Amino acid sequence: MSTVSGTGLQALPTFVESVLVLIDHQPFHFAHVNSHEPTLIANNVIGLAETAKAFCVPTILTTMVEERGGCLVQGLQDVFPERKPIDRTFINAWQDDRVVEAVKATGRRKLIIAGLWTEICVAMSALQAAGEGFEVYVVTDASGGVSKEAHDVAVRRMVQAGVVPITWSALTDELQRDGAWEETTQPVAQAQTEYDGVASGREAELLASHAGTGD
């Protein structure tokens, strides 16, 4: 079971202890998201990625059978233009040795996960990682399920296993901690202004053009 403390300063993730895994933010998966507005999730995950980049949090990108599900949405790939996602066949990303090895190579134990779909790829990965002793946080508004019930039940199931739900804007402020840290204040403020709750027109067009195509 996850060893996340529920209270105290140690309950808050820090940028020096955390690693981020983003799972399957692909057109096929977005086309079947009904728990949230898909463009909102796209926007939130880009903001989350920008935040991680600003704090130099190691970020691992992964896709599920890219030739069928499509590439990562462009706005997310643009945050890490030279980074190729780990393309898996395992539904559970944590069963892919390359994903696990990439996480372990960082030496970090606070694992932050966001992805599609919450009830399948996210929950399976979070539950297994928590069982292996990682402190797991799931960014719920950068994740989505095939229905609201599917998403909500998955979050409750993960909470019962000790996984901590968090939103990306809350995570941003917990990583920032101090407004005097000027090197991150500006990019964080920019990400929050650009992405916090406002669907990107570019992402809306992208998702609409790929909806149901799997391209």
C-alpha cells in the first residue's frame, strides 16, 4: 500500500522528490472521455506538463499502441518536443518494464500520475505502484474516464489504497511553496493563466478533428 502521509509537511509533494508519468493522452482515448469536457482535460494536462518542466520534475510520456490510438495530443508533445513517448501494449503502464525502469532511474519516490482512462490505465498503474511502496498522487482533472461514474469510482478505489487525489493547480502551488522563488514564479503564473480552466482553441480543434478516428 502507498506510504503517503495524510498530514504534515511530508504529505505535500516537492519538486525534488517527485516524478510525473503521463499516460495515453491520445486522440482515441479522448474521443471516449465522458467524465469531463475532453478539451478541458487536454488543457489541464498541458498546464501540468508545463508546470513539471518549470520545476525540472522528471516527466515520462507513454502511449498505448500509438498506431491505433494516435500520437500524444500536439500541445502536450510540444512541451517536450524531443522526447519520444514509451509506446506500450500493456494496458497497465506499470507492467511495462521500460516505464518502471524510467521511474526508478530518477531515484524519486513521490509518483504523480495523470492519464486516460482513469478507471483502467491510471487506476491499474497507481494501484500497482502504490503496492510497491511508491507515494502515489493522481491528478484527477488531468485524467478522465468513459463516464463520470467510472472516473469517480476509480478515484474512490485508489483513495482506499492510499493514493492521493489532487488537481493540477493545487499541485502547482504545493510545488511552488514560496512566492519568492522567482525562477519558477513566472512560468508557473503563465501556465496557470493560460491553462487553468480555459479550454485551448488549438486543442479543441485537434480533438474534434481526430474524434473517433484513432489517427
